[in-house]
Amino acid sequence: MRQAPSRRTGWIVGGVVAAVVAAGGITAAVASTDGSSGTSAPSTKSADAGFARDMATHHQQAVEMSYIVRDGTKDEEIRRLAYDIAQTQANQRGMLLGWLDLWELPKVPEGAPMEWMGMGDLPPGKDGALMPGMATHTELKDLGKLSGRAAEVRYLQLMIKHHKGGIHMAEGCVDRCEVKVERRLAQGMVDSQESEIELMVDLLKARGAKP
């Protein structure tokens, strides 16, 4: 039996924050592929570097969408969820970019998005949607025009799609990345975002809408 959305928000938030803190505490240990402080840093074409760059971009849009809806609704549950997603993904984005600094690798993708997953032949992004799950510029602009229930529903729909794309990418890192702590962070993203999707589906149902 599923818990009511209002009860589930709290433990999802707490679990995600704990995972971020745990990962952040060992940031300095990921300079090498074996988790030591040695010199075996990932190469710029590695899955580790590709995931860090692409997920940082993916996360940035989630932060943007979350702050748009946080300003567009007075519903406290949606505002809490949006704030948690924004803070969690901003923190994770900081770690990913920090690791690229430790590895002395560029933060700007050198090839096509998702190339490290063997998906470099994806068609050009439609209206700014660079990777699977990302919203288009038009969708973001339209979200910013909405308020109240309409904003809540559209945000939840867009974020479910966004999370599904993020999960696909994180699973790619779990399978391909060599840096242990990065794989651990990626698995944490999969687990937390799957839980958030369940919550968001329930929140949509409570508003008489579908994903």
C-alpha cells in the first residue's frame, strides 16, 4: 500500500540529503579511478568524464524548472519537493564539476551529448533539449507563464520525464564508470529519482492529472 504523498515527501527529502552529504564527504578521494590519490585520473573521453559533464548540464535544467514552479505556486508540498530537487541536484552538480577540476579536465563537452554511452549519433536536440528527458526552451517558457494548479501539474509532468532521462544516464554510469564513488553517486541518483517519480505520480493523481 502506498503512503500518502504528504507522508512520503519527508523521508525522500531526508534520504536524498543524507546521500549527498555522504558523497560530498569523500569528494577529494575521486582524483583517480581506484579511489586513491594517485595519478590514474579518468581521461577526457572516459565515461566518468562524460557522465560528469552531461549530468551537470541535465541537473542544471532541473534546478531551473524547480525554481520556476516554486515561484509559481503556493502549495507547500510542491514547493518543498521543488526546493529539495533544486538543492539536491545543485549540490550533485557541484560535485560533478569539482571532480572534473580534480581530474584537470574541461567542463565543456568535447563531443556530442551521451557519446560516452554510445549514443553520440542522437539527432540534434529539439528546441534546446540536448539530452533525453530534458525540456525544450518552449516548454520552460510556457511553464514560467503558468501558476497554481496548472503550474504544479506541468512541472510534475516535465520533471517525471526529466527524471526518467536522468535515471537512464545514471544507469549508464553505473555500468560504465570506473571511479567507485562516482558509480555510487550515480546509483544513488537512480534510487532517489525512482522514489521521486512515484511521489510525483501520486501528486499528479491527487490533482486529477496523468504523467
